[in-house]
Amino acid sequence: MKKAIFFHAGCPVCLSAEQDILNLIPADQIEVVHLGEDKGKIADAEQAGVQSVPALLTPNGNVLHINFGAAIGDLK
């Protein structure tokens, strides 16, 4: 089974959303990617359609943008 991916940048908005997401989705079904620490994943996030963080990429490829912490371009 393909995992969901939660992209964030470590800001307070992102960290709050991360805690909520991790309370909803079992740890073995989600990967958490901190784009502030792993800039190599920014291109992957953009290719998947992520425009801002925090965002959840569902296993079927939909991007759910949650609140607004930072634009993906600001993380480059």
C-alpha cells in the first residue's frame, strides 16, 4: 500500500498540522517530510502539485493544502 506524504517546513502552523495529521493517520501509513531540513524533496513536492505547506499528498495523488505556512517557492 502506498503511503500518504505530509510535507511541511517546520513553522508553527506546520507543526500544529503535523500533530493533527499524525493523530488521524497511523504512523505506518504516512511519511513526514520536513522541507526545511530536506530541501532535496522540494522538487518532488512541486512535481506532486504541492504549492504551499503544510500539505498532505494522498496515496492516490491528490494534494490537500492545509491552512498556510509558506509557499513552496519560499522554501527554495
